[in-house]
Amino acid sequence: MQMVIRERRTPPAGLGSALRQARVEAGLSQGAVAAAVGVRPDYVSKLERGERCPSVRVAELLASALKLEAPGAALLSAAAVDDAGRSHPWRSRRD
């Protein structure tokens, strides 16, 4: 089986700061958001710094946890990738 390494997508400008602002306005810590979404706090930090694009499922959960209005939810949805993490070479496969 040939290993395929995806090129990492760059999040749209403003996504990270919009997520951080929504989290702060909701009065939540990165840890609280991470727990609500089912990811690690350092992943939420990377999203807020504009270093990662969320998966479609994580984007949906973030929009719900942060109670994002339509413009924020649309920005998050536009940044989402449907294959996040699946082809990472160090990810263990569960068959």
C-alpha cells in the first residue's frame, strides 16, 4: 500500500481570530471548548492561531458549542475539510 501525504490546507484569513472572539464572548476556555467538541485543547489553540482547518464534523460541533451566528458558522464551514486526519502517515488505522 502506497502512503499518501496530503498537502495541508491553509485556513482562511480571520478564521482563528473569529473563533477566539466567539469563545471569549461565550465565556469559555479552550479546554471547555475542547471538551464540548471532543478534541484536545492544543487543537483548539491551533485552530485559533490559524494553523489548522477543522474537519466537517469538528466545524459543526464548534459552531454549536460557540453558538455561532450565520456569518461565523459559514466561515467555519467554508474552512472545513472532509478528509482531516484520515491520511496522516502517523495516524493508526482501525480496520
